[in-house]
Amino acid sequence: MLIFLKNIFKKIALNRIVQHILFWALSFLVLVNILKVSAEIYKIDTVYTAIFHLPIVLVTYLNLSVLVPRFLEKERYLYYGVSVVALISVGAVFYLLLFERWIDYILQEYFFIAYYNFWDISLYFAVYLLLTTLIRLARSWFRLNQAEREKTSSELKALRSQINPHFLFNSLNSIYSLSRRKSDLAPEAIVKLSDVLRYVIYDAETSKIDLKDEIGFLQKYINLQQLRMEENLKLEVVTEGELNNQKIAPLLFLPFVENAFKYAPQSENEDKFITIRWKIEGPEINFEVVNSYGELAVNENEKYKGIGIKNVIKRLEILYPDKHKLEISLKEGEYQVDLNIQLS
């Protein structure tokens, strides 16, 4: 039953003609009870109410089809205000002429009078214009909001789709380097790669994931990279704080970890290092990556040029607007990323 009602409401929401019919049907039901001359509703009451709607409908649709798109939606508020006053005045005059002069020639079997004077009927028009204009603006806002959500969703899917090939190329490079050295660790690396690929392709295909699962995935990725690490490369991975039920958008940290393993080995310094640290304090997480780098690998003008970094910056702007802070700094021989995210 709930599904049936949901489908009915959905169809109504998508069909403007049905919406207009329902609105005027409700208007008719309300006005016929206001305008009836006795406790019962007679034929004359329905006829009068139907005719009473003519100037209301005329004024309403002139406002919605002409004044709103031409003036209000273009933020020409003074023109809109003057036009509405003029429209209400014309509508009130039309109402008075309709019921005091014209209606007797059209429906001679009835005797109708104008119940309301100029100011009273103008108030009716003002109420209808206000109500229908608000509905029009609300519908436009929801339509625009839905379009923005769809655009954002499509953009996020496109950004996330870039992660898989980028990640795969970097991982295959690791296995390729092991194979070239005819290392016995190559088969183990392939197994580890299958584990992390399963996460990237399947588990991460959601809007939010457990923070502990995301960090666990990165630990596996780090283990994969360790198979080809040079002996003089010092690695430190630290997780501070409690991992409870925090949720986070997947694969936000991966590009920074990838970059660290890509550039740290290329450093000309003897002391090559990578430090990766997560610090969790309730709904807030601070992620830090510090690694050695070489001038041939990274320079100050190229720090944002990587596809992965551009990708994650864009995703952060979409997913955590005003709820994240990202700082990327280059010091002599050291590349540092500091990312803070408010998860709720």
C-alpha cells in the first residue's frame, strides 16, 4: 500500500497538468463552501463558484506565465511589484464588470451579483498570486536542487572512475619492478594487489564507508608497496585514537599515499623516509603524510599537477564543503600533506 501511494505521489510530482488540476479542484472545493448561500451546496453555488474562478484563473496564469519569468526570476523586483498591482487592479475591474454587467447576458436563468467590492476581490487575487508564486518558486528551487544533485553525483562517479586506472597503473609498476629483478616476491605482490583491487572496485563503490575499513585497505596497499621498498627507505605508519563507527567517503587518502611511495624513493637524500599518520578524535580525523622528495620528482610548481591530487581536491570540495582543510607544503627535502576532515 505504501509503495502504491509512493508511486502515485511520484507520478503527481512529475505531471504538471495533474498538479494544476488538483490545485484548482481544491480551490473550487474551498470557495464553494465559502460562497454558498446556505448550509447545503446547490447547483447555483457550483455555477457561481465556477464563474467566480474565471478572473482568478486569468490573473494567476498571467502572473505565472508572463510576470514571474519576465521580471521576478530576472530579479527585476520593482517592475514585478508594479506589474502585480496593475494586474490585480485589472482583475478586480474584470470581476466587477463580469458580475454586474456581463453575466446576466450570458446566464439569463440566474441572477448573480458581485459579492465583493474592488478591495475585497483584490485581496483574493493577492492571496492567489502569493500562493501560486511561492509554489512556482519552490518547484523551481527543487528542480534546480535536483539538477545540482544529479550533476554532483555524476561528477563524483566520473572522479571516482579515474581512481581505478590511476591506482592500477601505480600498483602494476610496483609488480613490474619486482618482476624485472626476478624477485620471489612478485607472486605475493599479485595476491596482495588482488585484495586491494577488490576493495577499490567493489567495496569502495558506495558514498560512505567505515573509517576503519578505509584505513585497513590503505594498510594493505602499504604492505604491497613495501615489497619493492629500498632498504634505506624508512617507513612509519601510525594510527592514533579510537575507530568506532565513523563513516567517510572512500579513497580520499589513497592519492596522497600513492604519491609518497612514488616520490620518496626518487629523493637524492640519503635519509629517505615516509611517515603516514591518522589521528582520530571523535568525528574529526587528521591525516598527515610526510615524505622525502627529490627535485627531479617534484617541484613547487608541480605539486598540484597529478591527476590523483586534483581528483581528491575536487572530491573534498564536493563532499566536505567547509568541513575540511587541506594543506600541501614543500620544504627543503620534504613534502607534507595535512588533511583535516569533520566527518559529521
